[in-house]
Amino acid sequence: MNEEKTSLFASFVEDCGGRQPTAEKLNCSYQLVCHILTGERGISKDVAESVERLSGGKYCKSALIWG
């Protein structure tokens, strides 16, 4: 995952109040959130769509997927 996408996701995590609240809002594991933040895993289409929806469009899914 490139730095721009990681930075966007990190901003979303900060807006959510941390990794655990983000995992709960995204209905995914804490580990997945951590792996996305460290670049070990990319962000899936489903997660990107959820981020966009939960942020009210502040974080665009296409920017999260393609940078």
C-alpha cells in the first residue's frame, strides 16, 4: 500500500478515535486495521466503500483503493 493511501486510512482511524473503534465501525478485526496501517495489507473494495460511507464522503473510496 502506498504512503498516500496509508495516510488517508490513518486519518480515518484518527477520526474514529483509534484502531479498535475503527475495527468496530468497519465490522472487521483489529488486526486488519493494524495491517492496513502498516502496509502489510491493502484496503479492499468493501472496506474502502465502508470508509467512504462512514466518513460521509470525506475519504473517497477510489483514493483509498488506487491512490
